[in-house]
Amino acid sequence: MPLNMSIIAVLAAMLIAYGSVPLAIRIAPRINAIDEPDQRKVHQVAMPRVGGIAIFLAFIFVMLIFIPKSAQVNGLIIGAAIVFGTGLLDDIFDLPAWVKLLAQILAAAVAIFSGIVVSFVTNPFDGMLNLGYLSIPITLLWIVGITNAINLIDGLDGLAAGVSAIAGCTMGIVTLLNGQTVAAVMAFILVAAVLGFLPYNFYPARTFMGDCGSNLLGFVLGCLAILGLTKSAAIISLFIPIIILVIPIFDTFFAIVRRIYNKTPIFSPDKDHLHHRLMGMGFSHQNSVLIIYGISGFFGVIAIVMSSISSPKVTLILSLLLLLLILGAFKIGLMTGDKPRVQIESEQYAEMDGEFLDTEGH
């Protein structure tokens, strides 16, 4: 794809998203997509929750116009439309969790059928391992898992959008360095669409992205990780997507472990996620978000560096990073949910816990 066309595509995505957010805000009350405050939510005033419409319009429109069509691109677009549409219905009608999960599985199946599949994993010590029949269930688990991981961290103003933008930018750089030009451009288009939305969503937010936005971002990031990173011949390509998406992946993992440890239902919502813990430690809403941005950016840089060094060093660095992450998680209580519990400050525009598995609705 020519450089000038790529630049135009990225700029177009940003402008379309930025211009579409006011429209989404005006539409929200007409379709009853308003998030009302209650005892378990952080925000204190009613907020529009379909800002993801702007991200979807920008991303899909630019993809259809600028990106060369292929089976995989078509599968990504159709799957994205499925998760976005389901998320939009959930923002309006509060769908049951099983309906949303089935829609995500359907979207992932469309992507898999189109050729977006993890067909092998890289072994740091001895070449590659063909997954064979395991490729489909692993791919399905990855896409659905990342879709929900982004949804789960959508708990503070600008958090999910910023983390997704950082992850997308990192994916774009790594895939570009590995010669995956089309996948890189798609990643930058997604980033541009998110950046066009972020001025309306950063604290104090004027709108939430809603499930339609967070599910869309998670699905596209999950698919792009397969298209642009696991297709690489680099020996550490298995680890790169995990490093890039380390915050949502490990926050989701620790949420599940924490609930099992505390003998609470896995599907029940809580306020012991990383962003809640940071606020419980005394950081403000805005500073908590910026700290997580910094952590995400740090791991993004690590992922870029790891994509260009030899396998023994990669293995050592990866092990040390994961060890530090686990120790840090224990330190701030992510695993057990012990005191100090988060005392969420009553900030007027703080965003709700956007967890997919919250059966009480948003």
C-alpha cells in the first residue's frame, strides 16, 4: 500500500471518528443508550454510552475504502460488525451475558473461517510447533478472550481507549518492522479512530464508548495480533501479542483467579481491578489512568525491542518481566482482594466498571 495512501487513510479515520462522536452523543438518548448512575457505579450523572459508534464508523469506512480486499480482511470486517452490533444492542437493552458470548463466538468463527488462524506457535529453543487441530480452539479462545479483556478494563474515563491505542500502535510498529504492511496500516487506522474518540472520553468524559466500542476494539486487536504478529517468522512471535496486551490479559487472569480464591462466582463483577487498586492507593482518577498508560507503553517498548533480539535473551527477559508483573500484582492485592479495599471517590464523570460478565448490566 503506497505511503501517501496510508497516511490519508489514517488521517481520515481520525477525522471521521472525531466528527462522529457528537452525533453518537445526540443519538444516545433517542435510543435509550444512557448509563444511569446507581449504587455500584462510579459516575454520578447520566452518561451517553454509545461513543463506540464513532470508532466503528471511522474504522469500517476507512477499511472499506483504502484496504485491499482479501478473505481475511473481509472476515475481520464482518466479525467486527457482529461484535459491534451485539454490543450496541447490549448498550440499549442490556442483553444476557450468554447472548453476548454467543455473538463473540460467532464473530470469531467468521474470522477463523476467513483464514485468521493461529496455525503454529514459536518455540524459543527449537523452531516452530504446528498446532494442527488445536489451531481453531486456540484461535477462538484468543479472540474471544481479548475481546472480553478490553471490555473488562473499560472502568475509568479513557482507560480502555488509551490502552487499546497504545497496543494498536505497538502492533503497527512491530508488524511494519516484520514486513506485514497491510496489517500495520490496519492497526494504525484503528489507533487513529480511537484517538479521534479519546478527546471526548478522557477524564472528565463526555461519553462512554460502551460495549459496542470496547468489544469492537478487543475483537480487532485480537485479530490483528494473529494477522500481523503470529504470522511472523521471528522466533518470539508467540510472546509479542501477550506482551503488547499485558495489562488487559493479566488483569482478566487475576480477576478470575481472585474470584476463585475468594470463592465468589467467576462471572460476578468486582472493584478490585488494577485501576481500582491504584485509586485505592490514593491516586486520582486521571493519574490512575496515566499510570496504566505508562505501564502499557513500557511493555509496548519491550515488545518492539524483543522483536529484534535473539531467542535466549528473549526467553530471559520475558521470564523476568512476567515475574515482576506477578510480584507487583501480589503487592497491590490483585490476587486476593485483601485490604486496602478500593474506596472509589465520587467523581462526577468517572466511568463505570465495563465488565462483559457483569450480569447486572451497566
